[in-house]
Amino acid sequence: MENELPLWVKEALISETNAQILLKRYKSEKSSNTPLIALVIFGSLLIGLGVISIFAYNWQELGLHAKTFIAIAILVLAQGGAFWVKRHKSDSLGACEGISLFWFLAFGGSLAIIAQSYNPGGSLVNFLQVWALLSLPLMYLFNSRSVALLLFVMIMALVNIYGRSIFGISTYGENSEVLHWTLLLLWLPFYILHLKNNLLSASSVLLNFAFITGAFITFQFYIVGENINPSEWSLFCAFFWLLGVLLYDESEKFYRRVFEILSKIPIFIMLIVFCKYDDFWRDSHFYIFSTTWTYTLLVPFFALFIPFCMFRRDRFYELLIPLTPILFYMYINSLLLNIALVLGAVAMIAGGAKKASLALANQGLVLISFLIAIHFFDSDLGFLLKGVSFIFIGFGFLGLNLVMKRYIKDEK
């Protein structure tokens, strides 16, 4: 492809920009070598678990000096392997992932052995804090995605469970909260650089999934609190939807558009629920400008909404999603949300027909089907009439889907 692309550009078959996009995409897919890396990581985990099992079986028979020697030997072995890989196999992604993961586990194992043998005091939080601090350089040194993923899970546990009093677990030390957020800030540059250089790789999909899941959990339990704030939640989800739309083109594979897919689901659920249940809205009523966090969220939201309006006008058919926070702020009664949801769904269906996208059309059809179903479900109609109504809704959805599929096929 590298040899052919200049000829295609010269013959005006494709533009220079498209040639660079193709080259970057297929280079990324070739270099990722996902199956081999997955096998290397899995093999490293098996080796680590096997070594732990052997020592665990004979642990009670070992003396204090023997345990100390094992802890040091594990670290020396990991460092020796890392030095060899860095010197002779630095261009091998599989080797770098395997040794960095082994070193990461070696840190945890050695710390656990020393803590169990000498009882220096502290808690599980202190253990995780030290382990995370020691392991942070590994992901930068070896560009390790697996270590970055495990570290992020560890940092999220520290931030959300041990950073403050949640679920009856009290804060561990006055500086714990600052330390946990500092760990997250030290982790973020690796994530950003990885997305910049490997946006379409499988590792980016995993990191994106972990990041947005961790962001949702942190937002609810650390920032919003025990109650559900629909205004802030819609604003937060709309921000991630805009980020996903700006990062990934609509033509990309479904599983790569993690931000876009996972962020629109809560928005659709909130829209459908509040379209029907006024009492639920009044019980959870929070104005969009009610907290300091709302003002803070508005800055990144509009920082992405403006580029979206400038460069992603082809996605205006889904304008309902970023406009949902405004709809919640302007909320008067369920009628307004019902009208907005119907108009938004119709726009998606029209966009799907125009762009020959069955997924976009189905998205609008699903919204209308759920809206009709939830109104019928809570109506005063008898059980038999409700059942017949649902059957008609189902047939209507399937019929519209078939018509749209044929229309899109003719358009293509």
C-alpha cells in the first residue's frame, strides 16, 4: 500500500489527505498485532500465578530470611528481564507488554511479602498507593497498555472507595484524596498520547471503555453524591458524546466508538423516563445551574459543542443528544420533552434515510417505539388492549425497519 498510494494520488484516484488516512489506519491495525499481545499478556499472568501458587503452598515452611530473599529475587528477575528487553527487544510490543506486566505484578508480590513478613503497619490503601506509585513509570518506560489499564482500575478504586467516606468506608489520612487525584493526573498524559498515536487500535478501545466507565462511577459517587442529578448527568454524558463524535468518524466500527455509544444510552433513558413520569422529575429536580460542578462542566461542554457545530454538521441529525441538558434546564412539563424526543427521533430517521445508515434510522425508531410503549404501559387500558397495542407496536417497528432497509438499499 505504501508503494501504491503515491500512484493513486498521481492518477487522481484519491486525494493526498485520504492517502494519509488510509496509510495511518492500516499501519495502526498492522502494528497492534492484538492476538499475539493478548497471548503474551495471558502467558505472563499464568506464569505469575503459577509462581505465586508454588510459594503459597510452601509458605508456612519458609523462614523470614527466605521470604525476604524471594521478595528481592522476584524484583531482580523482573528488572533483569526488563533490562534485556529494553536492550534487545525494545521494538517488540509483545515483549514490552509481557515484561512490564510481570514487573508490575512483581512490585505487588514483593510488597505483599515484605508487609506480611515484617508487619510494618498500614492498610490496604497504603499498599495500593505504594504499588501504584512504583508502577507508574513502567507504562511510560515500556509504553505498556496492560499496565496502564490495571493502574487505572487501581486508581479508580483509590479515588472512589478510599478517597472519601462512601458506603461506610472512611477516609484514610488527610492527604489520601490529593494523592489519589495526583496519581490520576500522572496517568492521564499516557492515555492522551496513546489515543493520539493509536486511536484505532484495540488497546485504545479497552482504555476508552475503562476510562468512560471510571468517569461515570467517579461522577456519580464522588461528585454528584447519593442522589441522581439528571441535569448534570445529561450534561456529563453529552460531553463524552461530543468527544466521541469529534474523535471517531461515523464510518468507524461500532466497538471503536465507545464514548459515543455508552454516553448516549443514559441520555436516552433519562429522556424516556422523564417524558412520562412527572413525579419522578419533581422528586429528583435539580436545576442545571444548581451546583459549582455544573458551572465547571459547562466549560468543557461548550469547548466541544462549538467544534461540533463547525466540523460535524453531518451529525446534526443527532442534535437531540447534546441539547438534552438544555431541555432539562428549560423543563416545564413532560409535554415539552415528548415533543423534543419525537422531533429528535424523526430527525434521526430522516438522517438515516438520507445517509443510507440503517443504524441511525433504527436509533430513531427505537426511541419512538419505547416512547409509545411506555405511554401505553402506564395507561388505563385493560391488560388485553395493552397486549394488542404492544403487538402492533412490534409489528410497526419491524415493518418500518424493513421499509427503511429497502429504501437505504435502493439509495446505495
